[in-house]
Amino acid sequence: MSEIPAETRPGAVHLTVAELGRSLDYYRSAVGLIVLEEGPRRATLGTDGHELLVLVEESGARPAVGYSGLYHFALLVPRRRELAGWLAHAARDRVALVGLSDHFVSEALYLSDPDGHGIEIYWDRPREIWEDKVGARLTTLPLDVDDLLGELDDPATAGFDGLPAGTVMGHVHLKVAEIPSSIGFYRDVLGFDLMAELGARAAFLSAGGYHHHVGANTWESAGAPAAPPGTAALRHATIVLPDADARNDAIGRVEAAGIAVEERDGDPLVRDPSGNALVLGVA
């Protein structure tokens, strides 16, 4: 059983981008996020006042190809009809997609921002369909686009006012150098449950029986180092624990494993064996 509380969830993802204005245009018009706060080289985006994404500009930063880091962050919409509405918007407004998948547990749309950061927008099937079946049934199949768009009266004219209220960071999927050490960190140190494992290529872990809050794969990063300075890369993901006691327990496990605990903006930061940074926050 997990040592991390069932209420644990992913929080805001922080990214480096090369041109803040270009990124804000993309995340507002294509993805449908709202700019919550904007400064000269930094902006926060989300929905209905809920922070989901933080962008920090480093002029001239190059895409982080060939390194460990972010595979994608995943925005979870509350209802299937809202996923259909987003897909209709993408078709109507020519938002380029890189994938459309049925994972049994969810239906998902994939895209890539101007710096190459991966994005997933998805909807979960009801938990009673997939609970206790994730390890056996988690898969990737072609999405039935016609059936999804059938949620709408007329996809050609369906309005789009951005991602809906209630959209949350559903999970974060990371590129790692290897799977065994990643499982050793996320399961045996932080305390997530291992929900599914694809041999030495991918693993999916969660709190509270969810299908996955953290994904890790080596598809593009086997043996790869962390992205160097000057790249548009993951700055850190956030793991939100329910209270300070739960966070202190997690920090204790990290320190007992001989892993350094750093600090970022007053919160503890830890790094997985591939160098991916995680801030441990409190709800």
C-alpha cells in the first residue's frame, strides 16, 4: 500500500520557454488557458483562478530534445462533452495535434507547444470501469473521433470559451533515463503505488488508486542526461500533499534514502534519479 496519502495530487507545472509572448498566445488561443498573472519574463496560467502552469522566459532557449525531462503534462477536463468541445475547436481553428488515443481509462488528445513541451488534454472514464484493472487494461488504441464528437449537437458551430472551470492537472508524464531507479524513487521513496509497468520502458504510479499521477518512460530518453542550461525544459513539477505532516513524512523518506532536499521559493524540492525536479507543496 502507498505511504503517500490518497489525497495527494499533481499541482502546477513550471516550464522554461524561449519567447513568453509567443507561448502566451499559444496557451490562450490554442489550449484555452487564462493568464492569471503576467510579468516581464514570467506568467501564470490556469482556469477559474486555479494555477496550472507557470512559464519563465529564457530568451533563445532551445527545445530540450534528447534529454530526460517532461514528456507531457496532462490537463484533465471534468466531462466528456468538454473534451469533444475542445476537439471541435482544434479542428475548426487548425490547432495541430500529435496524437488522439483511447487508453481504456481515459480518452486523450495530444499536442506540442512552440518550444516542444508536450501537452495532453483528457477526460477520465468513470472510475468504476477501470478501478483495479489498470495494470491489465491500460493501453493505447486509436480514438473513436466520430463517437467523441457525437457528444455535440453540431461540432462545426460548437462554441469554445477555453478550458472549463474544474480543469485540473491530472498527471505529469516524465522522460527518464531508466525505469527501475524511477520506480525505486517514486514508489519506494515518495510512496506512490505502482499501477502499471511496461517492462523496462514505462511505469505509471499514483496515490489513492488513480490510474496514474506520474508516468515515466524511456522511449526518447534511455540513458539520457538531464537537460542542460539554455534549453526550454521542465523547471519543476509540483506534488501537492494534503497537509504539512504528510509533506514532512515524505521529506523524511527522501532524506532517509540519502537524497538531497533543496529549496525553491520556500518549498522543498527533490530530484528523481534522472534529474527531474519536484516541488513538494501543501494543499
